[in-house]
Amino acid sequence: MLTMARTMSVWRLRQIMADKQITNQELSQRINAITGRNTHPVTISKWRQQNTMPKIDGIELDAIVDALGVSRNELLGDR
């Protein structure tokens, strides 16, 4: 029987934001400047509380990594 290992991504937003000393408000403003959308700081707070990647679209994910100056791999570490 063949078993496939399932890897879970660790959502590292909380740690990266703390390391870079970026507030919810600041990340929200950066994301909004990149996307032209209106991502509220409370949304950022909710995302930070997650241990696995929340349901966000590719545009938001790309904006987060651009705004933080990290790669997707850094944001989504493997367990």
C-alpha cells in the first residue's frame, strides 16, 4: 500500500510581522496600495491569529509577500 505524506503549511504571518515590527495598520496600507483593494486592519489581525493559511486569494497572497519583502516559502513554512 502506497501512502502519501501530507504536508501542512505553517502560516508565519504573525512571526514575520513581529520580526519586521509591522503593525496591522501598516500592512493593511501596503496591501491596499499594491492591490487597490480595501483590506481592513481587522482582517490583517484575523489573518495573524491563524496557524494555517486562511482562505485568501492569490492577489492578496502576492500582495502580502510583496508588502513584507518575503517569499511565499518564507510565509508558508512546511511542517
